[in-house]
Amino acid sequence: MVAARETTLQELLEGSKQYQVPLYQRTYSWTKSQLARLWDDILKLAEDRVHDADATHFIGSLVLAPSPTISPAGVAEYLVVDGQQRLTTLTILLCAIRDHRAQHEDPMHRERLNQQYLVNPWKPESQRLKLVPTQADRAPYLACLDSTPEAGGADPVGAAYRFFVAQLAAADDPDDPLDIERIENAVISGLALVSVTAQAGDNVHRIFESLNNTGLKLTQADLLRNYLFMRLPTRGETVYQSLWLPLQKRLTSEQLELLFWLDLVHRDQRVKQTDVYSAQQARLNRLRSEEEIEAEVQRFSRLGALLRVILHPAEEQDPGVRRRLARLSAWGTTTVYPLLLHLLDRRQQGTATSEQIASAMLYVESFFVRRLLIGRATANINRILLAIVTEMDTSLPVDEAVRAYLSTGRKYYASDATVRAAVRSIPYYLNGRAHQRKLILQWLEEAYGSKEPVALDKATIEHVLPQTPTAEWRQMLAADLGPDENFDEAYEALVHTLGNLTLTGYNSELSNKSFAEKRVELARSGIRLSQKIVTQDRWGRPEIHARADALADRITSIWPGPTEQAAEQQSEVPWEVMTKALAELPAGSWTTYGDLAALIGSHPVPVGARLATHPAPNAHRVLQVEGTVSPNFRWSDAKRKDDPRDVLRAEGVEFDQYGRADQTQRIGTEELAQLAGLTPEDLPERLPRPRSDDDRTYSERFIGQVTALQGPAVATATLVVLEAWTSMGGTLLYGTGGETSCFLMARGKEHELGNIWPAAIYPSGKFEVVFQHLSVRPPFDDVTLREELRQRLNQLPGVDIAAAKIALRPGFPLTVLADADAREALLDHLHWFYDRAQAPTPDSLVAV
């Protein structure tokens, strides 16, 4: 017999209780996407509870069973049969809230939250923890619980803690002293769970199976269809044939669910897609007659036809609207759908013209483009888009209303002046999704309106100043530097900016050749974006900045900005991006002022000044480029006098005899972008065949590039590795980036566990180990396996991957493969990886 009841986290954790995660359960494995969904739900709940103190949000069930080792010491002990990931995440979040409030509000919050929700005070050590994770997760969990220097490491528990620390720092408004308290109350009292507690002697595994293996689950669209036709006892057959069946043929089940959510968002942007059925049912319950229900089905059918056009822009009749729909579809942001549905509905109802809705879509497109250019592609984007329909001024023409709404508040609809400054300084190549970056360049090229346009589908983004600078490139750039400037910092500030980028179909031929050679190749291209480049005699900082200015002028002429009356309310520099990257910086790592400056399009001096005057998480992990502590470093807490090097050593950073931090533990600009969430990892898709004038296969192109850039010895060694990988059962997949990269695929998409690959090889010289990718692919979502892979690779001569980089995509030089002993050892480690990637996981063998 089981007892099920709704409860809260407060009720679960208060009192002397202990929840033990059995050793047979999988280790903690929530990823950033799951954490982000939970955090968004909590923020919305905290806002809702301002107006309705009793508002709750259901987050799932928790299946418990009395512990077989229960003792009479006054602590109620339970095994967590199901829901351990959710419960562990919430306790990590409480640790982050505790630490934030203790640091920024009052130290008493530490003991308050500890004693109420995290530990059992005055109990024996074995019963001290309210939650006891699996053995593999215990050390990082204890680091968070006890606030040791190791808290927030690179493991999944540490990553979750760092994520919540970063979100709390971003959410804390200095002008609102109660915002974090509201978040805490929402977590403690507002999150609702169903606690299912078995009795002694119950078969807990059978309970779990009955909860999770009840056959094919009905979708929310299925549930809503059943509800509607239950309300049509006499008209059901007619309505089904005339209205529902055509709707069901237009849209898939997932698209139907999307339609019902879009319909709700028109009324309340806070409605989540997970609540579609319950919210629609609550609305429809107010209807009384069959005629009213039939009218709703008819309305759904009409809106479904409009959604069909949004999903398939080629079916739109008006060319201007069709073009804008196609562009927004290519951009790939589905949260714009509520607005698009509203616009098409307005036209159908006769309250807007095709010209007006096309103009409104252009403003949205411009909003997206300008935000990406200034490094804020994703900041609050979903909330902004979902609120347009309910919050824009209905007294204005619809296009003016959309522009006015996007122009007000902190929405980062950048002005022309802001765009011009950002194009010079923001690392364009590290922002947004890869296809969005290419789209903007492609749209810029199309804007030239050539009578013989170049086919751009196969073109890729080319760094003119290359990502791996040769001695010749270093010499060219060094000529532009002042006496106090550092080459590495100046290079990072330029290489990924828009002024240094173009489109080309000759990317593999260009790579990191000299500018004289690149100019010849670019001159062969018909792409207008490159024409100004080929007229230059050199390519250094003045030329890159001049081209950036020219591109900024073109951008501001193509994509209209906000209203003239709208005041710029955002900071010119995206300091919040720096704060987020610093909050995510793992223990045992460090970065530099120059790396942070390149990330946000600033300069090392203002970055240092900002850190000196504005408290930021992990500011002590920011060092000078040589790995030394800045002479001007001061703790934000004036009472602290300890040496930051001692703190860094305690966290795992190694220093040499001269007080310089180990460079292998440095987190560079691209890795900071990964931590800040600026560069989502995209799986490369299989490429079409090369152009007809280049009949080489992609494997030949890859080896050709390796040979040209690394020499015959490294190319031969790389071939040996690839042949050995395929002989053990792996496959090869070639990428679409600036180089023809090669991915070592251990499993394909068709595998029941999905695709997985341990590494990618880049002809520019990097053997990249994709720990970030592995963290969400079984069985390497278990951090112990990723750590074993790291330790194995570190046995190779010339390889030293820092522990702090186990959540990133570090690598080692391809030249390592030229050493026969190192190559053989690497193949042993790859064989070890392949065997584990093929082995069935415990979850696939038995449900636990």
C-alpha cells in the first residue's frame, strides 16, 4: 500500500529527516538545459506569487521507501526510489541561495538555511545530511554543502551549483532588496511535488515501473481532442469530419500542441507549454453549449491554417510577407511564433495589411540581428517575444506597435551608435548560433543585389586574420601595437570581430595562409563582401577596424533601429556576460583581464577597473596574462587581507616558483564563451558532395589540409589514427566549419542511446576532446568516466588537460600523434572509449 500526497520542499526537508539515494541509482546528470528550464519556472513562480501568494508550480513526483537501515535515533530515513535528480538539484539550489544571501545580505542566512533544510543539526555524522547522494556524487555535493574551496568544480554537481550562482547574481537587482527572498520562498513553498511513500515490505521497483511504464503516453493535444469531443455528444462526428480531421492533416501532433499553446500565450505569456491541456481545459470549462465548443474547434482550425503558413513560408501568397516569414523561419527562434500567428490573424481579420505585417516582421528581424551584433543574442529573448502580443500598444498600426514595444525598456534593441561600436569590438564569431552568424553575412551579401548572385549555401565563414596565427601574421599585427600592448590580447580583441570575417567557398584553401595568398584566393570569388579586403596591401588592426565601420554603415541601412524617442537603457558593454562567465568559472582554473575583455568587446584596463569597483563572482580567478596577480587587486570585502594565490592554490591552481599560474589551467576567450552560453555546440551534419570543379572527397580534403598545415609526418600519423578508429568499428564524419574537421563517431544518431564521439580533429592543429558533448551522452554522462578519459589522455607526452576543463572542449596539438609511442597509447585509450560507448547502460537493462 502506498500513500501519495502533494507536498512542498519545505515540508519534505524540515525536521529530522534523511533522504538516501541508493548506490544503484545513476549519478547526478542534470544538464544546463534542464537547470535553465527549472530556473525559468522558478522566476515566473516568484513573479506570480507577488500577486497571488498561494501560487504554486508542479514539478513532478518523488517516490520514497523507508530505509531498510532505519534507526531509532529520531531521524526519519527514506530511500529515494525516483526523483533523486530533482531533489538533488533543489538542494544544490538551496546551497547557492544560502551562499548568495549570506554574502550579500546577512551571514545569518547560512546557519538558517543549513539548519532548516540542508543538515540535521546535533545528529551523528552519519545522519547529518538531509540528502545523501550516491557515492560518486558525495564529494562534490559536500563541497557545495560545506562551502569549501572545491565547491563549483567541473563535475555535474559543481556545474549545477555554478549555474545557480550565476543566475542569482544576474537576478539580484540592487534596487530590489526582496528579489532573492522571493526566489527562496518560491523554491521552498511554491514548488509542489507529489510524494509517493511506500510502506515497509512494499516492492518499490514495481511501484516505480507502474509509474513509468504505463504504455504510450497521450500527448496534451490528444487529451484536449478527447476533452473537446466529450463536450460534443451530438455534433461530434460532423465537427470531427469537417473541422478536426483537416486540422489534423495540416499539422503533426507536436504542431497541434504548439498551436494550443500559441492560442493561450495570446492571453497570458506566462503559460508554459507543459501546462497546455490544463490551461485550455480551464478556459473551455466556462463554455456551456455544444455551439460554443464547436465555435472553438472552428477557431482552432482557422488558426491551424495560419500556423501551417508560418511553418511552411513557401505557401504564403504575398511575396513581401513570404520573404519575411522565410527569414524568421531560417533564424530558428520558435518563440516568435505567437507574434507571427497574431500578425497573420490580424490580416485575416482585416485589421492589418500585408505591408504592415511584413514591416512588423522586418523590425523583429532587425531586433534579432542587432542583438546578436552587440553580444546579447539570447538575453531575456523568450520573455520579450512572448509578451509582445499582450503588451504592445493596440492603438498604433501593428508594425509601429511592434517597433515601439521592442524599443522600450531593457530589451537591447541596439541603436545605430551602439551597433557601430559593437561591430568593431564584440567577438561576433562567438555569439549566437553558427547558422545565425552565417545568415547575417549571407543577408549582407544578398543586400548588394548583384545581377549574378553567388550561391551561398556551400559558403562558410572565413577568418581573414586566421584563428591560428603564423609567424608572418604575428609580425604583421605586431606592427600595429603600442609599446605597452600585448600581442595575445590585441589578437584576441580582433580575430573574431565582424570586420575580420567574410564568406568564401575556398575556406579550406585559405586556412591560415599569408594575407598575400588569401587576397589572391578571395579575388577569385564573386562574393561582394570580400571585395574591399582584396584591395588592401596588408591586413592589420587599422584595416579590420575600417572594414568594421563600413559594414556597420551597411547594417544600419538594411536593418532599421529602435524609435528615435527611445533612450538607450542598456549598458554599452555587456558586463552581465562577463559576470555570468566568471560565475561559471570552475574551481581550479583562472582567466585573464584580456580574455574577458575580448569576450565582451572591451579592453583589459576597463575590465580591471570594473572588477575593482563592482563585486563579481570569482574575481580572484582573474590574473594578468603571465598568470600573476595584478598589483592593483583588492578583495571586494575590505576586511579580507589573504593572498589570492593561497585561495587559488586551495582551489587547485598550481603556481611556479615565480608566482605564475599554470597556463594549462587558463580558461581562454573561446572557453569563456562556452561557459557563458554564447556558443552552443552543434553536431555537424553530413555534407553534400563538393562542387563539380572539386571532385575530392571530404576525407581527401581533410588530409590535404592537415598535410598543408602540419606537414607530411603529422598527416601520416593522423591517417593511422583514423584507419585504426574505423577498424575498431567507429565511423568518420566531416564538419562544415571553416576547416574540414573530422569527428570520430563511436555511435550514430540511429543508436538507441544517440550519437557520441570522443574527439574532433582540426587541420589547424588541434585534437579536441569534447567533454562538453560527452556530459549529456550515456555512459559518459557519468563524470567518473570522463575523468578517467582525461587521466588516460594526460598520460600521453605533451598532453596536460586541466581538471577544471572537464566541462569544456579542450585539446592537445596534433603533433603529439607523430610520436609512435604516444600514438599507440592514444589508440588504446580510444579503444577503451569505443568499448564503453557500445556497452549497454544499467538503465537500459533494468528500470531503477
